[in-house]
Amino acid sequence: MKPQNFEEKIVWYYITGTYVLYILGAQRDGAPAIALILAGYLCKKLWYQTDATPESEKITIPLPVWSWIFGMLVIEYALIIGHLDWELGTGKIIVSTIAWVRKWALLALFPLAGCLNIRPELVFRASCILCFQSLIIIPISYLASIVHFGANLYVSPLRLIGGGAPLFYSVSLYGLDGDGDTRISLFTPWAPALGFTANLYLQLAFQEADKKWRWLGVIGASAMIFVSVSRLARICIFIVPILNLWLSNLTLPNTYFITGSICTFGGIFGNQIMTIAKDYIAAVKGQRASSTEIRRLLKEIAFYRWKSEAYMWGHGFMESKGPRIVEFMPIGSHHTWGGVLYMHGLVGGIGLAIPVIVSCVDLFFKAQKSQAGMAGLGVMLVVLTFSTAENLDALAYLLWPGFLMMGIAFKENQVTRKVYET
């Protein structure tokens, strides 16, 4: 598997070189850069496209991609109005707009880049390679924690150029939670972000055709999920693949037969199954009960202040420091929907909801026949799951391969799903 054109080279070398970029501290600035490069390249191809352009080279932008472009522009509009409402000044509008380009805009630019001639198989293989690299690095991180080697190695000097919190440019081998237990974040800024990202890569690895690479990718992604010690990630690793498999095969008669059999089995052993599921979820949540409570309070405060203070256009920005009751964490953090409503109001919330709904519907139908559609639907399910625990915009620079895959799926016609190698 080798890249065959300009756009594939960028995608391939960025994903497989993730750890190099992480060591340099270039990820947070690199992702917006390649998003703009790919978008510019697409615009160039559209400009020179004629009736004589070969069908395989023609660029078409499907409705779901337009919905992401529209939705992210709506959020930017709400951001500007919110700043004007709260009289934050022109300088703050410029700074916030630059932040919008580096965050929310990526959710539109990468699905747009998916309209280029990028093979889904290349993304699947690159994802598996990254997961395999992580499988090698994880024992090194744990060994460093055992011998008490310095957890935080350094902060990349690129922070002076890119700005932002040091956390996004920090290179670390491991971290410790409040109880002193080791948590691994690898190439992400914090451990739960690794759980989010790894679940996304797991959905891509599932679609790899080569059996060896598929297993290496799945095992590597699963290891990333468990070393992150993210409670939601550990639940997501079981629920999303099953749900995606079921939703992607609803047109097959066997699905109804299997579903009926499961329902019959569930009717007989339903109480026992529910007890086991509740106990597992309760055990996962109970690992850090105080963190669960803080997240709940952050969500409730964000929704309350949105409704009572800035219902239509939001506050325009996220406060740098919250009250003591939430351990000074910013209001609007740790929850995508709470964050977008708090910062950008009802208008911004609608701007995000529209592309999410359009994407879910389109990917559901694409997943019945298309391998890329099945991967895209899996990515969307992961995104929806983690939208209740993380800020999607803050992690867009890590999640972009999933949004690229959604763009690839959006442009596809109904293609017969490939059979895995055995």
C-alpha cells in the first residue's frame, strides 16, 4: 500500500508520522495546515475542471459536506455576534476567529478534503500502522513510570509560534491520576483524549482488508483505549462496534433473524444481562466518582448559564477558569453540546446539529453497501458518544482522519463491501 498522488501522500505521511510530529510539538498546528493545503488543492482542481476532465478525476461536493461547511460557518457567525453582544472588542473577535479556523473549521475542511481522490484503503492501512506503533510505545511508557523516569519531558518551542496552552505542546511518557495510578496519553494532550482517538482509529482498523494489519490495528487501538483508563472509552469499545455492525447490515435478512434470536435470548435472560451491564457501567463510573460528579456539574452549569444569560448567541468564548465547585475547570468544557451552547448559543447548537443529523442519515444508507460508509458510520457513532464527555472542537486536530473518512464516504456511490482476506 503506497500513496499514488499528492493528496494521498499528505494523508499517508501525516498519519504514519504522527509520533514524529508529536515529538516536534507540531500536531496542533500541522492539522490545520494540511486542512488548508488540501482545501486549496481541491479548489484548484475545481477551477481547472472541465467537461474533458476524466470522470475519475472530477471533483464533486456532496450535500453532507456542504452541511458541515454551512454548520461551521453558522458557528463562526454566532461567535461574532456573541462577541458583539458582550462588547468583547475587535481584537478578541480576530483572536477567536483564528481559534475557530484551528478548531471548528477542521470539521468542515477534512470532509471537504475527502472529496479528493483518496482511497479509503490507504486511510485504513495508515491507521493500522499508527496503532501498531502505539503498541510498541505503550510498554516503554509503562517502564518509564515503573522506574519513575520523568513523566513530562519538555514543552515544544513551537508553542511560541502556535500559542495555546502548554498541554497541547507538551511531550510526555505517562501521567498520573489523582490516586497516583499511571495513565498513558501517547500522542494526545490528556488520557481521555487518547481513549476518544483510539476508539475512532479502531473503527478504521476494523475495515482493513489485510488480516495481519487488521489484527495489529485492532489490538493496538484496543491497547490504547485501556491504557488511557478512560471510563467512557472502555464502554465505547464494546457498544459502538456492535451497534455499527447491526446498523450497517439492516438490509440483510439474516440481521432480522439474528436480532430476533437475540431478543428471544434477552427475554429469557434479560434480568441477568441487565444486571451484568449495570454492574460493569457502575464499576467503570465508580473508578473516579469525583470526576464523574465534576463533569455532571460542568454540564449543568453550562446549560443553566446558556439558558439564563446568552440563549440565542452564547457568551462568545470559554472562561479560562471556572468556580471552585468544579475544581476551577472552565464552564463549557468536557461536553461538546454544553460547550457549543454556552459559547455560541442556540444558533451555534443548530449549526452543529444540522451536519450531525445529515451525516448520520447519509452514512446509515452508505454503510449498507459501502466499506467506507461503514467506517464513517462507526466514526460518527464514536463522535456522538464522546460529545457528552469531550469538546469536539478542541480535539479536531487529532480526530481529522475520521472526518476525512466521512468525506470519502459521502462522495461514494453504493459500492459492494469488500470481503476480508482470510
